[in-house]
Amino acid sequence: MSLMFMLFALSGAVLVLGGGSYALRRLLAGDGERVPVAEGPGPVPQVESVAQVGGYVPAPREPGGLPPALCAGVRELVAVGRTAEAVGMVREYAHVDEDRARRIVEGLGVDGGVRES
């Protein structure tokens, strides 16, 4: 009996899907009026390729390495002798270890650039 019920349910599903397809086709054909159909996405913009290593794609960096406001703050802290706080700021922003942050702080020149990236 359950096999009979499954066959009945399957044939009902086929009829419903077929009827829906037929109705949709008739609806789209309409009164001779053309129904706009959405096309695929537009052209893919060309993006400059970035060298990838494995599955890792590095985040784009700012031109000077550190934002100008952070560089100015670090220079001010170093000027008043608070180098440890300057290293902490760079370490927190750049997510690097303390040695690397210290080298970045030491590498800050008068021109505002960072000598080590």
C-alpha cells in the first residue's frame, strides 16, 4: 500500500511541476508583449592582479605604511621621550611583534615615510 501511495504522490508532484511550467510559459508569452528577462551580471571589472602565495592574499597597504596621523603621534611621543608608548601604538596598529614595531618606530624619518615595511 505504501508503494502505491508513493507512486501516487510522485505522479501528483510531476503533474504540479508540469502544470506550473506550462502556466509560467504561457504567462511569459503573454499577449504578444515581450517580457524583459534579466540578463546575467554585467562585465567583470578588470582588477590589477596581486601576487598570491598559496591561499593567502595580503591586505592592501596604505602608501606610506602607516597613516599620517599615526606617524605624527608616534613622532610626538618619541620627541618627548615616550618611545615605549610609541612602540605600543605601532604594535597595536600594525599587529606586529615588539621588535618589529621598535624597528618601524626607529625607521620613521623626518620626511614622514617609513623606511621598513
